[in-house]
Amino acid sequence: MRAGLCALLLLLVTLVNADEDVYPEVKVADPYIELHTGPGEGYPIVHVVDRGDFVEVIKRKTDWFKVRTAKGKIGWVSRIQMEKTLTPNGEVAEFADVGFGDFSKRRWEMGLVGGAFNGAPVMTVYGAYALGANLSAEISASQVTGDFSSSDLVNFNLLSQPFSKWRYSPFFTLGIGQITTSPSVTLIQVEDSQDLIAHMGIGIKMYLTRRFIFRAEYKNYVGFTSVDDNKEFEEWKAGFAFFF
Amino acid sequence: MEGRFRILFLTTILLGMCMLLVSSMAWSADVATSGDNDAVQQQVIQPQVERRTIDIDTIDTEDFAIAIFSGLYSAEDFGTNMVIGARVAYHVTERVFFEAAYAKTDTSETSYESLSGGAPLLSDNDRELTYYNASVGFNLLPGEAFIGKGWAFNTALYVIGGVGNTSFANDDRFTINFGAGYRFLATDWLAIHLDVRNHIFDTDLFGEKTTNNLEFTGGFSIFF
């Protein structure tokens, strides 16, 4: 019991000590910066820091920075104002954000898209890795929730993006996968069916903001079913993805 | 005899301490003078201002949050039961955030089942309801809450909506969810949530129909 208490105390002490970390300092270069009570433009301004004074930058939430003045006053400053501060060396402090420039240089991408697969709702989660500037490999998992049956799809595809530097960047895709269909329980019990599928598609990626992109696509699937004739599926999807 | 030994012992210790003190003072004085000399010499050669060069990239960003929540989920026709789940959120701007959630609840017997006393409509396994969804939230009314005179906490009333899937009675159903919530930030990194959601999906258990499934939950999230 006592050992536990001691450990807890030690932990608390280390936590408190961690709070007294050395934070980066910046110098106010604008006539003044405004300290809000919260990370948002509506929160009231409780302090201003004049030009030439230093503030410590404690943390960041979205586009707001929590700072501490030399007098120990704490408040939140917008990124727009922080960008007009200087480092102790006199350089302009760069609070560089992920921007459009990083869009064409992205390596990993993950997203969630939804739409219609042969008229039934479909949701897809995917991950992509850029093999080069214009080519990436994707793996995706989809769930189709139809009225009479639901299907799970796993797909692997290659995606070519000929104009990867454009804000609205079109793409073509080609891939193979597997579809597992299980009929709804209220109908007669039928075995799940598993088939190989191949697809080709066309779509567009649009850079939105920070790490986010919007993606819309059309895919045409051919299912090599165990019965003699092949099945064709059409799929329309749109959704959001982020890259890093 | 013993008293004399004690005095001798104490004197030795005292003497030792005195010697230690004197020698240490002499040494520190020596260090101080030599340090001063060094400083003077350095000052002559090159005046240097001490500067802290710290990378601004080291600033801790807290845009992600993980949450666990629990409450009541009212599955239409299948009673109201405890729900438990987890969420991950990413705050894009001060207004907008994305959220992914997964939760699980048990459902109870329908009124028909309990009244008729007949065979249950669903097996125990099929009675479990799970859902996942991805939603977009909007901090509609950000603000502050005050407790007494000395405490202020940041809060937000948000609206949220999205799409997902509900697995129930061995069937997967496309589900739309929407609702509102209240976020109370106890500290910068810990928030308490209250949420009300409606999950809408079609079911054909009793003939095709659209069900509204209300959910009330509370939970807390940790920003990192």
C-alpha cells in the first residue's frame, strides 16, 4: 500500500516536472498579439503581449497555440498572429502547416468512401502507398449491405495519377479481389459464395485542406462466378481521405 | 571513561568538518577567480549572447482524441439496453472534426416474444447489435462554462452526422446517424462528453421497415 502510494507520488512528481519542460520561445514582431481564453476566435481576449516580448509556446490545437508570457499569463493565440513572431535567433518563426505542396509528395494515404454498389449501399476503407510520383498501390475492404444479401469485398489495385501535381487530379485504376456474398438470414439458409473479381475504374482526387482530400470514383467489376456466366457490377463512390 | 571517548570522538568529527569546510571554501574561491578570468578573456575575444535554439516542430499538437463511451441504446422493437463503445476523432479546424466509432449493445426480447411466451425470434448470438460509423462534426456553439468564481472550462455544443453499418440479427444494414453532443474540457487534454444520436436503418425482420434507434451516451476522451 505504502509502496503503491510512493510510486503514485513519484509519478505525480514526474508528471509535474514534465510540465516544467522547456518550451520553444518566440518573440513578438507585430505591434502586439492577442491571448484568448480558448482555442477559438470567439473566446474573449484576456491579455495582449507587446512587440519585443517573448512568449513560450506550450501546445497547439488545430490552428491555435497555447502560450505563456514572461509574467506567467497563459492564453491561446491564432496561427495567423503566431506566424508574425520571431525565433530567439531573429528568424521568422515558421509554423508550417501541411499544405497543397505536400499533396503531390505524399507517401501514405488512408480514406473512407461510400456510395452504391449495383444499387446497394457500400462503404469502403482503403490504404494506399505511393510507389512513385504517378503510381500507387492500394488495398481496400468494402462492405455492401443489400436488401437480400450483404457482401464483403477485398481488393488490391494499382492506381495511376498522370497529373499528380494538379489540385483536381484524375486517376485510372485496375485491380483484382475477392467478393464474399452472404444472403440475409430471413431468407432460406444458403451457403456463402466466394468469387474472384477484377475491376477497372476512373476517378478524381481533389485536395481540400491540410491533410485532407476528397475522392470520387466509378468502378466496373467483373465477377468470375462459379456458375457459368460472369457477373458485372457497377460502383459509384465518393468520400474523404487523408495523407501523411 | 565513556564520556571522555565521546568528547574525543565529537572533537575529531568537528575538526574534520572544519577542515573540509575551509578547504572547500578555498577551492571554490579558486574556481571563482579562475572562472572570472576566463569570462573576462572570453568577453575580450568574442561577446556571446546565450541563445536558446529550440525547434518549433517540437510543439505538442493535440488534434487527435480517443474516447470511450457508455449509455443506453434503444433498438426499435428490441428494448433499451446498455451500449459500450469507442471513438477516434480528428479535429481539422476549430469548427470541424471527423470521427469514427464502434459500439456494441445487447438487445432484449420484443413485446410479442415476452407476451406470447413462444419460441424466441432470434438466437442469443443474433441478439447482439454492433455498429460502426464515420461522421463529420461541427462545433456549433463553442463557449466557456464557469464553476464558482475561480474556474472556467472550455466547452462546445456540436452537431454530428455520418454513415456506417449496423450488424444485427445476422444481417448488415447501411445506417445513417445524426445527433448532437456536449463537450466539456476538464483540462486541455481531457474532455467529458454527452451525446444523443439517432441511428436510422432499414430492416426486414418484420417486413421491410425503417427503424429509428436512439442512443444516449456519456464518456470521456483524451486528446493527444
